[in-house]
Amino acid sequence: MSEENGTSDTCTPTHEQNPYGRSIVFLGRERSPAFVTESTRLPARLTPGQVLVKVELATICGSDLHTLNGTRTTSQPCVLGHEGSGLVIASAREGLREGQRVTWGVCASCNKCLHCSIGLENKCKTLQKCGHTVVSAAPLFGTYSTHVLCPPGTPVVPLPPALTPTLAAPINCALATMVNALSKVPPSPPLGQPGASVALVQGAGMLGLYASTLLKEAGFSKVFCVDVNRVRLTRVVDFGAIPVHPDQEEEVIPAGSVDVVFEVCGNKEVVSQGVRVLREGGTYVLVGLVCPSDAHLPVTALVLKCLTVVGVHNYTAKHLHQAVTFMERHHDRYPFASLVGLVYPLSDFRCAVEAARSGQFFRVGVNPQQ
Ligand SMILES: [Zn+2]
Ligand SMILES: [Zn+2]
């Protein structure tokens, strides 16, 4: 809570040379064009708790593609984008100062309501989300923008120098979400004991690769990662996991042999496989099934195997801090930097979206300062 308290004085930003920010504003799929570039005057003074950041790099998350494709709804008009990092150029928050490189949470929470009080700040009753909030409520709260104005209640976390923009930008969605997923995993018996330390990750996208490294570093002796995309599967080994194509899944992973399953692919068809491989008392963490779907849960198997099923959506400040620490500690052990493919200037946002849609890259970057 203390870092969310604003300083008593408001703060004057040092951006008088160029008092305008440029942002990609989503108008809705039914509009043509669906998004436009707009200029917004930067605030002359910040109110307590606000932090103004100059964005150094944004990355295009799959959920933004869902918005642009119409498979996810969002408030309009809004500045899109939620993954990113940048430089503080003005702060009205204690503990944060101009010149610090930071990342910030996707959720701005009140820290007072029932959900906030039980540790679900990501489900705050007055939640504002970066990249999802109508501009009249939170202007400049999206990362496809030269600037992000973090509202009070947004976790803002300083970045260590080792975390370059390509390492840092995806932390505040994909990695922090998987840190939250890992927090749902109960302590497993020590290595070498029966039933310990085997995990399955369903999906070899950005979430799946981060999940693999988190599970390995948490002590899992074996992490399987399954995906239909054979090209993606070739990258899995570099991130500590054993690649498995669905064609071989039943042969390679026996029923009842896995302690923990993470679903991060968003495909409801994988649920029955997840339940099959879990041992009695195992844990199934569902993360990717965010688009409307009538996924069938095999409830009898859940009961008879005494399984725990947990849903995870976004994360809280604590998970974002842990994600930054994890990346600082392990960025030399895994090729995280290679996950961001091409980087486009903000003026080429349309091309950046096309590149992201091609599926050739785990992430495509947008440099808002170009
Ligand atoms: Zn995301
Ligand atoms: Zn709240």
C-alpha cells in the first residue's frame, strides 16, 4: 500500500519541449479504420499516485490480436497495448523518481474493495486495465503510445539495468501471469520421492515457454510442453522443457503421471488430456481459456482423482515484483531476448500487427519513440 500513496506535492513533468503524446486508439472493429493515431496533451501536473512513463518498447500480446480480430471485446475508444517498459519522466508517487526505468502492472486497483482486500487486486471492483480502458476514464493507459500515464493503484516496478527492453517488455503480462499460476501450485514432495516434480505445459507460446522455465527453476525434474505447432516445439528445449506433439502425447506421458498441468493454449480440447495425465491429488491451473467457450470439464474424473482446478487471470503487484526478480536472476540461462522478433516504429503499427498475426514470432515489438 505504501508505494501507492502519492506524495503530498503534485509534480511538474519535465517534458515541456514536447507536451504531446502519440497513441494508437482502437475505435472498434465495426469502424473503418479500426484504429487511428491520435495526439494527446500530456498532463502539465500529475495528481498524487500518478506516474508518467515514456515507453521504450511495447510488445504485441495475443490478447490484442483477439481484440483486433473480434474474439475479445474491450471498451472503446481505448489505447491498445499492455506489455511494455519505459522511463519515468514524472512521478507523483513516493519511491519512484524521474529517470528510473520501470515496468507497470496491467491492473490499476483501488486497494480498498472486497476483492482487493482478499488479494485479488486483479479483480478490483473498480478495476482499470492498461490497454482496455476507455480514454475518457484513463487517457494514455495503453502501451502502443509514446507515453503511459499510470493511474494511482497501478503497481510500478523499477527495472534492473540488465533487463534490456526486449527482456523487460513482456514481463508485465506473460511472465507475471505465469508467476501467479506458479503460486497456485502446492509444495511438491522433494526430488526423488514418488509422485514428485513432473509438470505438463499445454501450449508452447510465450506463456508456455515462461511457464517451462518457472517450473524448472522451481525444482520440477521433468517439464513436458505440448503443442500442435512443430516449429514452436523446436524452441521448447531451450527453455528447459521436453517437447511433445499431441500425436505422441498418450505414448510419452502415461495417465496419472503428472503432478501439475498448466493450460496456456486457450484450446478447450486439451482439458481432457490434462485431466488424464494428472495423478490423484494433482493440480490443474487454467490460464489460457479466456475467450468465451463451452469447455467441458470431466467432473467425475475431477472428483474421483481428488484434483484441484484453479483459474488464473492476470496477477497482482506481488507477482509483478517476483517476475522482475525472476528475469533478473535467470535471463542468462534461457534465450528470453530471442522471443521478441521484429520491432516496428509506432508509425508502422499496421505492419507490426500483420507480422504478429503471421505467427512467425513469439512477440513483435513496437517502438513508440519512432
Ligand atoms: Zn497480454
Ligand atoms: Zn479494489
